[in-house]
Amino acid sequence: MRIGFIGLGNMGGPMASHVLAAGHTLTVYDARREAAAPHLQGGARWADSPRAVAAASEIVFTSLPGPKEVEAVALGEGGVLQGAAPETVYIDLSTSSPTLIRHIHEVAKEKKVHVLDAPVSGGPIGAQQATLAVMVGGDPAVYQRVKPVLDAIGNKVTYIGGIGSGAIAKIVHNMIGICQQVILAEGFTLGVKAGVDPEALRQAVMGGAVGQGLMLNYVMPEVVFKGDFDTVRFALKLARKDIGLATELGREFNVPLKVANITEQELVEGISRGWGERDSTTPFTMQEERAGVKVRRS
């Protein structure tokens, strides 16, 4: 197929190379022409603007820093939608705004151009090794048509839902990962200052429920998605005791534990509602109340 690729940085560069290696005709553009050197050496063609890339392509990818760049490249003067012919598929691989991609989708619809959001996860190493997770939102029929090309850049390509769904999934994914870094910092500074070797601590965490992915592999699908908070697997009062032991240890060794303290207050609120004998996951419903949504499998 005739593929266009715009944005050849640490992520886009390797992804574009995989598309080229898969045997597609590739046209590329980047704000820095030198970024395209390996692709041009491999047989890709250079275009002088996103518009020119789109005019030469059946599928156009963008891999850009964020919403501002995506909006300019897709909708701006000399942008993708100015050059895309009817039935062209525009796929944004950036971590960007679902509201923006939905707007781009509406504008593109008037031109009979298809739009998918397909942000990726796996970092530069995943991009280099073609092992990225690709989270796709948009028309399922269009997704099926372009999936063989997406398979060239990632081995975990997943259809998430309607337009914008991929962007939402990626934002949630990154939010959890970034917040996880904070709680890891709290936990490991606490453990090391209290006297445990960091590698021994890592092995202990990996060997337990946290390291084995209990929350995502069991608690979310089997408890939360089913709303099964009445079956007691680990009582809330025991979870409150355990988090209390952690915050107490933090005070003993003068280790600030902001996230742990907030979590403790969530559990205390749950117990104040009379939930101490219920499952420790029950406070999940308090966030559902605040958000005005239930996280249940349909």
C-alpha cells in the first residue's frame, strides 16, 4: 500500500522503518529532514509538507508530541486534510486529546476521509522492536482494513471502541503508570530507609500479589466489573490495618507518604460507612459515586 508517515522522532522513526520493511511504499515528512535519512536510504520518498504526504498516500500516519502539533498537522495550512483524497485513512499514533481527534474526525467526514486514533505504548524500545501496544479507536470496518499495516509496528494491536476510545485508553494507561511511579517511590524509600536491601525488596514485591498483577488480572474483571463487593476475600478493616502499619512506619522513619496517607483516609471513610467487614475493594464504589459512573462489564 501507499503509506505516508509524518513525525520521525524516537517513536515515529522506528515505526516508519517497520512499515517500509513490510514492503509498503513509504512517503515521509518531518520538521527535521535529517530525521528521514535512514528512511530515504531504505527507499522512502520525501514530501515537503503533510499535505504532500497525504496526496501521495492511501494511509497517513502521524506520530507527534501532542495535541497542538496534531491539530496543526491535521487541520492547519498545508495539513493532511488539505491533501487527502476521499477514502484516505488518517491514523494518529500520538498520545493526544480524544476531543481533538473527534473534531478531526468530523471535519474529515465532510471530505470522505476516514480517521482512527491509535496511540501506542511501549516506548522507544518497543518501537524499535515492533512490540508496541496499539490502542485503536474508530470505525471497526476501517480498523480491520488497516490492521495488517498496524501489525507491522506492534504485536499487541487492539480495537478499543469508537473514535477517541484509543486516546482515552492511552491517557488512562499513562495516568496509572505515572501515579504508580509515585507510589513505588514511596514504597521503596520507606523499605530501604527501614533497613531492607532494594533488590530484595523488589523481589518480594514481584513475588506477591502486586507483582503478579492481581489487580488487573483478577480484581478488576472478577470483582469490580461484576460489582461483587459483598464476597469478602480480604476484609476492609484488615486493609485499613495494613495501610496504617505503612503510614506508622513512615512516621517512625520520617518518610513522607502522601499517596499512602490519602489511601488510608479513603479506607477510613469506607469503615466510617460501616463497611469494615466488607471486601477491601468496596471503597472503589466511593470513587464511582464521586464520578457518577459505575465500572461494570455490560
